[in-house]
Amino acid sequence: MLVSEIFLSIQGESTYVGIPCTFIRLAGCNLACNWCDTTYARSAEEGYEFGIDEIMAEVKKFKSWLVEVTGGEPLLQPETRELTRRLLADGRTVLIETNGSVSLEGLDDKIIKIVDIKCPSSGQDGSFLLENLKYITPEDEVKFVISDRADYEFAKRFMHENIKNLTSKILFAPVRPKLAPSELAEWILKDGLKVRLQVQMHSYIWEEEVKHGNPSS
């Protein structure tokens, strides 16, 4: 598999925010979002080759019951499904963050999917596969990264038309500094939306996001 980095940190997003988490960041993405905060993981050519056994050995170096497989877009690599099964078998709670443009079919039901549906300002709206809606369970999470009012209206409409009762775990995350969290909060409160305002906790803990480098270093 092509891996960008493996590291231990505090989970900064999702409903698991604040919990120590081991991150497996795979290399390579099929999208180029305007607000991407991990551009170094876009290119598969920048990844390090690791077998699943080697990845598991790296994960076991950290004392964390929570693991997130992310990217890039992790589901571009066919071995990802087997990796997540191995992580589950090792007794971990496993999250996978995906942009929803690749089929979710074949993922174990115990995997918690965090699906980032792209809003217009990302430049990648329309990339979500609507067929993936049938794989979203009540334990899964849906995230919208919002930079302006148009994004907010898009997210609100998509949520009402498509998510409905699939899951109650819906995250609205503001793009900083384009949109102040307080402004997004006001919109949510005014409309009475059943969503969670999601700010990136790690950006408050560490002022600057750090690339962790070679997974085996």
C-alpha cells in the first residue's frame, strides 16, 4: 500500500473529537479540493510502500484503541478494505474518512465511515456517488466543509433531500479563515438544524499542521 504517514495524535474532528487516535494517512487522491489541508498526500507518487503487516506493526507501536484510515482518498487502494478488517480483528475502533466519490461497497459494517460531501466552493461538488447513500448507517457520519452562504445552502438542501434518516451524525465545518465559526453557528441556530458545528480541535492545539514524514521514522 502507498502510505503518506502513520502517527498518533488527538482526533480533531468527527464525534470522536478529543480522543487519542492513530492515523494511517494513505497517499493518492482523485480530487483536488480548494480547501484541502493535506495537499502533500494528494500524489500517490509521494507515498511510501508498506505491506499490511508492516502497517499493523506501526499501529501497534501506539497505545490507542481508536484508529482512522484517511488520505488522500483511502478507498482508491483496493487493499484498504483488508487493512480495516485487520484493524477490527486487532480490537480497534476503526474510522475511515472518504470523499464519497469511490464506492463504499465491501466495507465491514463495523467500520465507521466519515463521508465528506463536497460543497461548491471546494471545486469538486457533484463528485459524491449517490449510490453510496445505501451504505451509510446510523453509526456513520456525514461532513460538509463550508466556506460561504452558498455552501451552507447546498449542504442544508443535500441533507434534507438525501441524508434524511440515514444518520443523525451530520457535521458542518467552517473553512477558516473564510468563514467564522460564529457566523456558521448563527445560521445553524436560526434554521434550527439538527447538525453538529465542527471546528478542527487540532488546529487549536497545534497552531500549524505538521507533516509527520516517513511512517517508519
